[in-house]
Amino acid sequence: MLMASSSTFTHFLMVLLFLLAFGSIASLADARAFFIFGDSLVDSGNNNYLTTTARADAPPYGIDYPTRRPTGRFSNGLNIPDLIGQKIGLSESPLPCLSPEFNGKKLLIGANFASAGVGILNDTGVQFVNILRMYRQLELFQEYKRRLSGQVGSRQAHKLVNQALVLITVGGNDFVNNYYLVPYSARSRQYKLPDYVKFLISEYRRLLMRLYKLGARRVLVTGTGPMGCVPAELAMRGTNGGCSEELQRAASLYNPQLVEMLNGLNKKIGKDVFISANTQRMHNDFVSDPRAFGFVTSQIACCGQGPYNGLGLCTQLSNLCPNRALYAFWDPFHPSEKANRLIVEQIMTGSNEYMHPMNLSTIMAMDSRI
């Protein structure tokens, strides 16, 4: 009698544990996953696992991150994907897809495929050698979907991907680390700037359609920031102490055409799949009037050396500001965590001038009713 009771109890306990585990997986699968593609503005550490010079895995990177350690994020603390993840209710940020910890339940949260140095074009960032170019990021997304299907089944995996939020941030390097990398670069000899912009937009359109065919149904697409006004460009190409006119011209040509292309894709699909984030305007707000946002400067990077702290890499030998919250730029190219927070606030609640055709809060409200 005692043995039977013990056996019954053991069976009950095993069933209970299975149900609890299944319930945990099911609830995670029902939560909105988050996928990230692009370059160093959104890389959370994939380049740590690659043989490349485009990496941020040494101090003082991560000085204000919760662990106070470098993670591969090109930031003093949290980056844009971290902050968006918090806004959409994720308990933790999606892991880099190359992380050895990326398995099991972590797959249900989403994944970060971004890699510092990449551009829309495969020849962008060749100087960084081994990086996850955009075609490779999409291949890894396909591999991820197969792994996810093996864990939760193909139907549940398809649902998770369709209902996910996607962020893609790429394009700036196609100018900074390609067209304008050196005088008379191969691409600048091949294309005049207006034609190069059209070429980039057409190639980007192909990437986004590929992403759509892989199941993405809500995609935040950021434009470039004011490329000519980052500390690196002020130091190298600034005009009379001001922003680089040529790079500002490139941004002013590229960003409107990107929005036009996204509108065309949505019209073709018949739904608002692609949401444009006007990050040029978001940046311009605090670049043009830093003190209105609590910054002492939007020209000098917190970490760097040379004019505007805009030359070379951010290393332990660099100048380092004591208060990162007073600087719009953390290093020669990347916003500080505080600037990232301002950008994400506009992504969440910004007007049509910042987010088109709607902001992320509206998307979340709409999608919660589906």
C-alpha cells in the first residue's frame, strides 16, 4: 500500500513538473519575441565571437552597464535594443545569436543577429574582415527558425516569428566605411552620390523583402543619424568647426528615399509591415540644442582622443569623461546610453515626424487587439 502511494505520488510529481515546464515554455512563446539586425548601433556582442577589429569587449566599454563590464555593446551602458526590449516587456535582452548561452528557453525571447561594421552592401566594412554581413545575418535567422521549430514545433515557431517585433539598423557604414572611407574610393569612382544612394535603397529593398519572406511582420527600420556631426567626422571632415557638409548631404538624400521605399513596400504588401524611425531628426534634436536635453556637449565624445575626442578607438588609454550622462556621444561614432534613451522615447511615443506611419506604442496597442 505504501509502495503504491509512493509510486502514485512520484507519477503525479513528474506530471506536475512537466506541466509547469510546458506552461513556462508556452507562456514565453506567447510573449512577443524581439529580433535585431544591423550594425554596431545595435550589436550586443556577436563580434566578441569573431576574429575582427570591430569589437567593444574591453574597458571602458560597459562602464555603466549593470555588470560594469564590457559586453560587446558599443556603449557605456545599455544600447537601443536593450531599451526597446524593456519597453515591450521583455525580462531580458535577446542574446547575440553567436553566444554559447543562446539555447533552450533563450530562443523564445528572440535573438540579436547584428554585427558591428556591416552595411547594406557586402563590400562595406571589408577592413574589419570577419563580420556578419547582412546576407549572413539572414542566413543565421533561417538557422534560428529551424532550431526554434525543433523546440516548440513548426506551427508555434511560425507564430512566434510572425508576432515578433523586428529592429533593423544599417546603412550608415555604407557611407562612413565605404563611399567616404578613403578619397576616391571604389564606390565613389563607380557612382556619384545621388546614384549611390539610389543603389543603396534598391539593395536595402531586397534585404527587407527577404526579411518579410522569412516571416517578419512588424519591422522598425531606422534611418541614418546626422552622420556628418558625429565626433569622428567633426575631427576628420568638419567644415570650419561644423559638421561635414558632404556627409550631411548624404544623410539628407538617403533618409527621405528610405521612407519613400518603405511606404512603397507597405503599399505593395497591403499592410504597415515596415515602420520608419527618423533617427536623423531624433539625433538632430540634441545635436543642435544639447543643453535642452541635459548634455554639456554634442560635439565632444566622452571617450576618445584628438580633436573632439573623435580620433581612433575608445580604449583604456583614451580620455574618459567622469559623467557620461552629460555627453550625447559615448565614443567617436556611438551615442551614450542617455542619448539612446532619448531616441527610444521617440520610437515609443514620437509624432509622425519621427515615426511613420505610427510609433511603437501605437503598434503595441494595435497588435494586442489582434
